[in-house]
Amino acid sequence: MIIDDFLWRAGLGASVLAAACGPIGCFILWRRMAYVGESVAHMGLLGAALGLLMGVNALLGTAALAVIAALVMARAADRTIPAGTFVGIVGHIGLALGFVVLSLMETVRTDLLGYLFGDVLALTDRDLIAIAAVGIVVLGVTAVIWKPLLRAAAGGPIAAAEGGSSPLAQTGFLILTAVLVAFGLKVVGALLIVALLIIPPAAARPLAKTPEAMAIRAAILGAAAAPLGLAASLGSDAPAGPCIVLAAGALFALTSIAAAISSSALAKKAR
Amino acid sequence: MTEPLITARGLSLVAGRLTILNDISLAIHRGEIVTVIGPNGSGKTTLLKALLGLIRIKGEIVRRPGLRIGYVPQQYAPDPSLPMTVHRFLDLFAGHAAGCAALERVGIADAHDRQLATLSGGELARVLLARAIAAKPDLLVLDEPLSGVDISGEAALYHLIADLRDELSCGILLVSHDLHVVMGKTDRVVCLNHHICCQGAPHAVAQDPAFLELFGDRSDLKLYPHHHDHAHSPSGAAIHDH
């Protein structure tokens, strides 16, 4: 079978992106911030629309708006009003507005689905290089700010009260999340990018006894979901982005079932 | 007395039409145990959070430069999605040897390799205390630290807290609603109900009219030798018969 260039690019790009999403996604899980990630992604769509409208590029617009949204929304989480609700409202306004702006632009109207669900098969060589660079930078920075982030995730108010959670690391984490969301828009789209951030870490959870092990396994599972999803997409002629998410979901189901079986076996042994 | 570890002046917090804290001034020195008591919703936890810098508040808070704080929050639920053992949790905040010694000190050395999320409430309370003392803080801040600890363990842990004050020569700020165990080991009681109703040594506070109004007559606390000279109405109020 001949594997076309675009498939190589799609597989490699999605794998690298999903791998970079793994460790950052762990923090999103540990700190119960999935809804923030989702709203940042929704704002990213508005960013893409505004970027196209102003004639800069969609990626730049997405990244800019996602970073701003992430920083603003994390501050909202400090308030006493229901932060989840506030973040949800802002995110959905961003999604709706982004959708409206995109649909008003004649030339890109046909690409709407691509922005919502990604268009990984359309990755160019330049996209691939950009994603590879982003993946390396994200993983590198995550490693550098790992300890203060972990302290904040494990200690919550303790770390904040004792001065153990560096605000710089927190900001760094939010920017990394936003950058992943921006680049993920092309791969799995605004509606599904959060799936790449939360499903591989969730799938990795039963396989790990330390935070580091969970992050590494999340990266590996994410990277594995990409080619699996692409293969499924190729076989079924279904869209690639959703198939990658489904593959990640299948891995999650597998590790969850395996964990349930092994824990019930342990319980039997104990009895 | 020496320079206080932390000084608060004129702390006030108003939420809507509700005054949560009204003009609170407080200083904590090295080597003293200060206990804040007050009914539910009297602003105890809010005051603690303000002193820790976790919430913004009107007024002035001065920390001694380089002040190291050990904090045990009232509520702490490790997320089960985070795989982390007790010793790893302690390592994040202090050296490994210090962490092990602290676990030993609070009597839970055997929890060393357990996952945080599998601990019971009482075990978690001890682990949190161990974590707070592992880094040898100047000021220990304990917010209802022993919820979930059984009664016998509770008494032992309050003894331990008093011993820790001497060992670490730290100041201790404690919030509790459990008057029984608290009062005996405390140097200074601060009675809070949005404002400071009264403060001073436990036996003095226990006789203060403001304390009596909030908690009723608590001569059952046996803080000083006394003769029981009254009965109680069903509501708990004292009925004097002479």
C-alpha cells in the first residue's frame, strides 16, 4: 500500500501535538480545569475568525485570543462567583461570535467544519515543522516548570499560602495550554481539542503510580491515538479529527476496563 | 516582647451588605499559641485566609521578612486523578529526611507509601500536619486541623501541637470550634464574631461577658478551680439560685 505524503504529515503532526498535550492535560485533570480548556478553545475559534477578518493569519489570531482568554479565565477562577459558569458563558459567547464572523466571510464559509472539527489531512510541511517546534517547546517548558506546577496541583491553597506555587509557572501553564489549543484547532478543531488534553491523561491514570509516570504515559497514549484514529478514518472514510478523538476514547475505555478487572481480581484475592 | 511574626491592623471585609470582618487587629509572636474561636460563620476561616494572603482584604498585614509559614487548611481533598504517595507529597515541600521525621512525629510513619487519595480523614489530617511541620516553619497556621481525627487521637495531637511550639519555637495560630481541647493548651484565646469580642488568657476569656454571650457558661471546660453554683435551663443558659 502506498502511503501518501499527506497521511505521513497528518499522522506525525497529530502524534506530536497529542504527545505535547499529555503532560499539560494531566494538570488540567488534576486541577479540574477541563471547562477552562474548553472555553479557551471556543475563544480560539473567535480568534481564528478575527485573524482571517483582519487579514493576518488564523493561527496568529487563535493563539492571541486563546492566550488572553486563558489568562482572564484563570483569574475568574479566583473570584467568589461560580467560576465555571462565568468561564462557560464567556467561552460560548466566543464560540457563537466566532461562528457568526466566519459565516459572514464568503471565502471561508466552506471551511467552517474544518475549524470546528479540524482538517488534519490538510497539514502542510510548514504546518508540520511549526507543530514539531511547538511540541518540543511545550514539552521542554513543562519539564522546567514541573515542580511548582505539581506543588500547586497537589497542595492547592497550601502552596499558595506558603508561597510554594510560583505565579510565573501558573502563567506559563496557561500560555502553554492556549498554544496547544491554537495549534490543535487545525488538527482536531475547536470542539474537540480539549479531548486531546483530557482523554489521554485520563487513560493514563490507571497505569500510573506517580505524577511523572502519568504524564509520560499520557504523552505516549496521545501519540498512539493519532495513527490509530487516522487508520480508522482511512478505513471508514470518516473525518480524521473525530476519529483520532475516538481512538483516544477507545484507549481510555481499554485502560479503565483493565483497571476495573485487576482491582476486582485483587479484591477477590484479598478475600 | 520580640518583634511579632505577623501583625494585622484594621482588617475589614464587607461582602454585599454583610460585614464578615470588622476592624480586626492581631499580632502573633514566636513561641505563643493563639487560638481563634467563634461560632460558625463568624469569619474565622476568612481571617486566616486574609492573614495568609489568600484573599484580598482592607487593612494592613505585615509579615516578618523571610517568614516561613506552615499551613494546614480546613478542607483539603487531594484529587483522585493525581497519583501521589504520602512521601512524595511531603518531598514536594521539604527534604525527604525531614518528611520522614515529621511523619514519625505525628505517629503515621506507616503511611509513607500510601496513595494520598486512599487516606481516611484522620490519616489525612495527620499527613497535612506532618507536611506543615516538615519544613520547620516560623508560623504554623492550623484551620480546624483535626477534623476527622478520633477523640483520643485528638487529645494526643493537641499535646503534640503544644510540644511542636517548643521544638520548633514557632508561633501557632489555631482556629477551632472545639473549646474543650483547645483552651487548655492555648496562651491566648481570640473570641471572634465578625469583630474581636474579647481576647486574653483562656481562664480570663472564659469569664468574659462577651464569651459567655457567644458560648454560654462553659465551666465544664475546667479551666480554673471553681464551684458549680448554678443550674442550666433547657436552652443551656445559666440559672443562678442565689
